[in-house]
Amino acid sequence: MAGFFSKLFGSKSKSSGGEVETFINETLSGIIENGKFDLSFNTSFEKEGDGDGVLSIEISGDDEELLKDKKGQMLDALQLFLKRVAQHNFPEDKTNIVVDCGGYRDESSAALIERAENLKAIAIEQGKSVYYRALPPKDRKIVHQYLAQDPRVKSRSLGEGLYKKIKIYPAKASGSQNDQTQDVGE
């Protein structure tokens, strides 16, 4: 067990994408083995134009539901942990790490977009603002990017803290709407 943690929090070094991928594979294998999870995973590395890339990890097995439960919080936690371990051990490397399990991320995005589409239709039909429930940053980004594709509506985040509501309003009334925006966090 001590060897496992020394790998995680050992000395910092420079790397290439392959070294990060190998390191993350070993770390994830250690987590699965030490946690006695019935899971396996496949990784793929896609290099982007600037030299950095995306390391995609697809997890499968009998314990998948543990990762997807509670709106994918365990999946998000595992992804964040692996990112932080890579950043700590390879501070110069900018590889992004994406962890998915049984297509959960795509299903979640599709549900967010479907709800955004319904709210967008209401905003356009009624000509007034509608509000999407409070969401974490990664989910808000999906909704904002989707709504930005339609010039008939605009969106903005409202509130304080990590979870914020999204205001969706018709673009034609954007001048008066932007001036009247208030926090509806209650």
C-alpha cells in the first residue's frame, strides 16, 4: 500500500503524453485493485495540435453503477483525482483526463440539452425569461454552448457560489434583459 501512495505523491517530473498515460493506468489499476472493485478500463490518448492531448478512460464492469450513482459524483471525483495526481507528478504536462462509464457522460449531456431545448422553446414562444435549475460549472457549460448555437436566445449564469441558475431569454430583448438581470437564487 505504501508503494501505491509513493507513486501518487512521489517526486515531480517532466513528461510526454505516453508517460502520463502509463502513470494514470498504474494509478487507476491501483485504485481498482485496492478498492476491490469489479471494474476494468480502456484508455486512449488523442494528441491535439498544441502538443497536449486528451486521455480518455472508459470504465466497465459489474460495479459500474457505483460510479454512475448520485448523478455521477463518484465518476467526477475519480476524474478530478486522476487529473490532480497527473498535475502533481507532471506539472509541465497539460493533458486533459476524461473518465466515462457506460456512456454516462453522453446520456447526461443529452438530458441537459433536452431540458434546455424545452426552456428555449418557452422563452421564444412567450417572449420572456425562463430559468434553468442551479447547475455545477461543467453542466452549465454544456447548456450555454448548446444555447449559443441559436441566435434567437441568449443565456447567462445567475447566482453566487459553485451552483448557479441559468437565465434563458429571447435575443431581441437582450438590451433590456441584461440591465434587469437579478439573482434569483432563493
